[in-house]
Amino acid sequence: MGLPWAGLWLKRLWVFLQVALHVAMGKVLLTLFPGRVKKNILAQNPNFAYDMWGSTLFSIPYFWFILKVHWQRLEDKTEEGGLAPNCPVVHLSGQRSNIWDFMQDGWAFKNNVAIRNHRNLQDRLQAARLLLDRSPQCPVVVDTMQNVSSQLYAALPERLYVLQEGKILYKGKPGPWNYHPEEVRAVLEKFNS
Ligand SMILES: *[C@@H]1O[C@H](CO)[C@@H](O)[C@H](O)[C@H]1NC(C)=O
């Protein structure tokens, strides 16, 4: 019990140092060469409106968020072909179920929207209603406030999976840079043919 626990915290410490270095270097570069950093970021994803998030980069909240994301990835419990964690989720009606309950219907997320941190389940359900406004062709459920699904699926900030019969058929890479809904389409089309 003692050792794995210490191991996780050692890894967390290592990740903490890496993220601190990344943010500090980013901040210095952004201050010294704002034009070049902007060009670099836009080269990674030309569809991102720089004005929306450029000034938020390498700030203290940015640091905490990136740290949370990378710490969470240390607890990633998923791999393609592996068992899909059957995490609890909540319907918009408030009814509770588990991810596997949706296995027959398929499972897909649509585009993400900028939403404040949820302080309680009501906030989270409210946010999920934004999805319903776009008439998704699938059931929409949210994580519980313990964020188990988010954690075991290493889902932050966004991630796509295709699950079938309790197995992970497809595991997408984390967004925003490596988030590719079209890969899900390809997997589903291949599967359907
Ligand atoms: C779950 O995530 C929300 C943000 O969406 C956060 O406010 C809350 O503290 C998290 N819960 C736990 C148990 O970490």
C-alpha cells in the first residue's frame, strides 16, 4: 500500500516540475517574443481564435489546469482493446446509470463549449443541456461530481472513445490539439460496413 502511493506522489512531483518549467518558459517566451509565439500556436491549430485564449496562456490558472490534466493522466485506466471502466454517470433527468448501460446505443460526444467549472451536479446538468440544444443523435449523460469517469478515462480537457461490449474499441488523443472527431466517424463507419 505504502509504495504505490509514494510512487504516485513522486510521479506527481516530477509532473509538477515539468509543468512549472513549461509554464515559466512559455511566459518568458511570450513576454520576449509575443509575435513568434502567436505564430507558433496558430501553426498548431489555425482554427483557434488567438484573441480568445492567447492572453490566458501561461497564467497561474493555466498552470493549475495543465497540472490537473497531467496529474489526471497518471491515473489513466484505459487502452484500446482493454476493458472500458464502467463509471457512474447522470442523465439530465437526474437518474443515475453507468457508462456500459449505453453500450447498445453507441456513444459519442459532439463539440465542446466553454463552460465555467461546475460547483455541483445542477451546474453540470445545466451545462449539458447546451448539448441537447444541438439535438445530438445519442443519449447525453454527465459525470458524477466525484469525476470518476473523467479520471479513469483521462478525459480532461476533452477526449473521444468508442466502447463496445465493455471493451475500448477506440481511444482518441486528448484535445484540444489532438482531438479528432473524424477518427470516431471512421471507426464507426468501418464498424458499420
Ligand atoms: C469535479 O470537477 C469539478 C469541476 O468540473 C470540480 O469543481 C470538483 O471539485 C471535482 N470534484 C472532485 C471530487 O475533484
